[in-house]
Amino acid sequence: MNGEPARLLTYQKRLIEVDRKSKEWRQEQQQIEARLQQPLRTAAEAVQLMAAVSSACGTFQDQPAEQQRAIAKALMKQATWKAGKFELVLAEPYSKMAHSNSVSRSREREKPGSG
């Protein structure tokens, strides 16, 4: 019982840190969403946006489950399990981005010598 106050303090510190990181992530998410609503003016802006999204994706697994659910909820319009397979419909503008990426990959494969 003597260690309980110390464990409680450690737990509280962890909660504070998780809350701080969650707030940081939410701010980043809001900035990215706001940027997605605006037309890109330069290629540099497009690259910067892709880097920010990539960074967020890279840290997804490190986020607490609550944050992972919030990310998934923001990205997905609908998600279901059918015949043992996970199927999802992305929310806008993410569905447009996914479609654009798919078309780009298809065109790249069609090029001679691209693999």
C-alpha cells in the first residue's frame, strides 16, 4: 500500500502526457483538414501536405487506442466486415486522394520499363 501514491502519481503524469500529445495531434489534424479544403497554390505546398500526412501515418501505431479510433473515424465514412474481409469507404476528401493515387499507380504501371 505504501507504493500506491507513487503509482498514482506516475499514472497521472502519463495521463497528462497522453492528453498533451492528443491535443498536439488534434491541432495537426485540424491544420491538415483546413489545408485540404484550400486549393494548393504551389507544388511545394503539395509536397509539404504529403509530408505532414505521411508523418501522421508514421506515428499512428504509437497513438493510444482512443486516438487511433478518432483518426479512423475522421478518415472513414463507412467500414464493414464482409466474408472475413475488411471493407471501407473513405470520407471526402480522402476518397478523392485514394482514387487519384490509384489512377497514378495504374498509369505508372502502363509505362514501358516501369516494372
